[in-house]
Amino acid sequence: MIFIEAIKFNGNPTSVSHDAVNIRQNAAHFVAVPEWRRFISVNPEDSRVAYAIAPTLGKSLYIDVALGSTDPGVAFVEVRVEHDVKARPVNFINGESGFVTFELLAPPTRHGHVGIWDVEWHWEYRSGPHHPWRHFTTTRHRIYVVLDAPTLPWKQAPYNSANTQLPWTDVLDYACRWAEGATSKDMAAALVTQDVYALGPTLITYDCPGGGGSHYSWGSFDCSAFIERLKGGVGNGIYVNCSDCATFVSTFANVLGCDLWQSRMGWGFALNQLLAIGSNTWQTACGWSGFSYHEVAWEGACTAGNDVYDACLQVDGDADPTAAPHVALLPQDLRFGNPGDLLYRDRLATPAGRTSCNPQPATRQRRVVI
Amino acid sequence: MQTEQMDFLERRYKARSWHGRTKHAGRVLKGISLEDFAPAGWTLSRKTVDERAKTKAVRSLWARGASSGELLAVDLFECASAKAAHDQVLEALANMQSSEIEMRTGAGAPGDVAFSLGSTLSLFAIANLVVLVRNAGSSVVSVEKVARDLETVAVKHLKRRPGRE
């Protein structure tokens, strides 16, 4: 009998161009390599793997497979997964092959967009070119596909269990679903923004009772609490503010390969009427006259010339954002702009408030995840 | 915190009138435990200690009743001094967007310096300790009594085993 002992998808942790991205499950649990192990890995979620599209474009992807044979008479076979893993010869010495490198034929990165694929591989062997292929085992894997190598706060090094900033599969579970089908970084960030805003009012809502305070992102990003909230638990409670939303968007988009920052504007400015996350009433946030500051997910240098993604509120998208009627516009890939440009700044702040609503690029950061 | 935002907050909240001033000069609370500061009638639901923070910060979530509708977030910051605590108060204000948060004065205001938004948010410093009490559940409750109770606990500890700056 031939069997698979283990499969390594991330054989080379120093590169993402020919194999998988370095990942962990969450702050507490590491994803060990080999990702698939005999008797341990049964369902797709027991064998999680992430690939990045951009660095692997036009390149072959490889896995390392350790096979075994209980038949001492078997010394040489060919092994494959039809359509998925290219056939190659395998030699057994004392019933073990050691790790043997296989080329993937059609990895999910070929689709060219973000997604999650649960794959089932039916492994076959044959004794020689003129023998029929015989099925010998099935393995199941969950494959996340992101656009590019994750950016900060996510790190690829050092690759060890102590590095809690390796991309979390708990985050990929949501980010890849929210941005499913995205073929560009702007599209992925926009889809993440839409889905974060859509969490209101059921899971999160703007912090009117607490003065718009940060509940998940004061200092570090309490991503563990946010994930708990997403899964229906208490987390850090129902309330969020702009810093929280900016952090959700940028952290979840950056795990997909986007390159967003959390950055502020200010200080002390009056607001146009808007729809805060979780609210369906057009008013200045919670009826307050203004914001002491505001924070969004921001591209590039986080200046007036760069685009923002704001999952905390919808602004008035029509020709006159200072008055009703209102047309709800969720800011996605929208340039911050200067007063009079009728871009993000003009839609958020009143004409009098716009001069106090200035980009503060010195505040840009990517909060570490805890 | 960015200098410009700090300047803005110091002007907005008239920090010169209170920063560094305490009724408990020279005394500090050390080694605070969350158990001492448990709000009466509430059950601990979650506790987080941010090891990366410069100041010892204990963040906690408390539930009341059967449903998770009533939740309180209580954050305690043990600073090195009263002055550092007042910096921490400004840091807390720097993470609140509302333009309507006001300084509380008078006999009912807890601690050395206090800020609130109606009865649903309380932020105060007493000696070197900063306390932030706010709602975290969909059923909004007044936090005033809890804030006063926590101040009472802090005063008791300052009298019983005062540390020195």
C-alpha cells in the first residue's frame, strides 16, 4: 500500500514566488509545516495554505510530499493528482521516499483573483508508463489566494511561532471572502471597505455613547477581539469609531497585498450630515457639531492627493454635500482633495470646517495586531 | 501623539489649568489589580493587558444581566506619576472623535480631573491612575455611579497603602 505521510506547501519560508506565504492561524496558534499530515489532517481547514498572485505570476509552484509504502517490493512508482499535481517518479528506500518535490499544474492563483478554495486531491500511482493509474488516497486543503505578498502590519519574517505578525488565517477567512473576485488592489480595498461598513448595525455601530472612542485600535489593533466579534462573540463590544474602522479596513486589505495606512485628519472641524456606521439617519455624527479628529484607511503618503477608504461613514455624494437631499456615498478610492474640489474633504467637512480638516500624514501608521 | 493634535487638545480642554495638579501630591497607586476595581453588580467578561503599551494598561469588559446588551468597558492605566496620568488623559481624549466631550468640575466630578459625555462616558485621573468607563453594549447605561465607586476604591487604596512618586 502506498500512502502520503506529509505535504509541505511552504517549503521555502524566505520566498513567496514558488510556494506558499508564511501564515499562522491567529495570535495564539502557528501553522506548522508540513501543513498536511497523515491521520491529523482530514478536512480542508486542517490544511491551510495561502498563495500570492503577483509574485507567482508566470512561475511554477511546488509542493514537497513525503510518501511511504508498506510493500517492501515497491521501489519505484509514478505519482500524480490528475489536473492538479504533475506526475513524477518516486523512489522508496525501506518504504520511505523522503520529501519529493512536485509541481502544481493548476493552482488557484491561475484564476487571478482573491478567493478561498477548498480543494480535494485524488492521488494516483502507477508502476510504469504502460500500467493504469490507481487511486491510493485523497487529501483536502483550504487554499487562500491573495493579490500580493501581505504588507505591514503583516510580516513574513522572522518565520517562527513567536512572530504574531505573520498573516492570520482567521483574518484571511474574512478578508478573502469580503474581497472575493477582486483582481486589483483598489478593488480589494473597496470590497473590504463595503463589507466592514455592512457589519453595522448588527455587529458594530458608531460609538455615540462614548464620544466616538476607539474600542479596538487604541495602541495596538485588538484583532483577536474583533475576530471574536465577527464570529458572534462579545469581542470588545458593539461600539467602534473611525480609528477602529480605518484599522479594520487597512489591516484586512493589507493581508490581501494592498498597501494602506491608518492616518488622521484634523484638528477640530464641523461636519456635514452623514450616515455613521450602523445608523440610517442623516445627521452630523451622533448629532455632534463636529469631530476633534477623523481617521481613515489611506493610500500612499496620506496627503490631499491620495485616495481614502472610509468604512466608518457614508457622505453625501451629490453636487451639494452641505444640504439635503442626500445621496449616500461610501468613500472608496476617493481622493482626499483640497477645499473646493468636491472630493472627500468637501463631502465630510462643512465649508467653514474644511480648513481645519487637513491631512496629518505624520500620524500614519499600521497598528500591530494582537 | 502628534504635536499638533496635542496642542489642539491642550487648548480645547484648557490643560494648563489642570495638568500636573493633584489632591494626592506625592502619592501613587502601585500594583493595581482588576479585582479591587471590579464594578459592583457586574461580571468580568474579558480582560486584556497590552504588553506593548508604555504604561500598564488593564482593559476589561463587564456584563450585567442575562443578555449581552449591558456591557461596560473599564480601562485602568497605572502611570508613573500624576503628571504622566494627565498625559494619559490627553492620550485618551486624542482617541475620542466627539467635539462634545466636556471637562467636569464641581463636587460631583471624580478624581483630580474628569471628562464626560452626558452620563454615558467618564474619564478621570486620580493621583497616577487613569480610569475610563464607557458603554460597550447595545443597551446604554449611565456610568456615573460606577465611576464614583471606582474613585472611592482608588481613594481608599491611596489612604491605606500609598506609594511615593
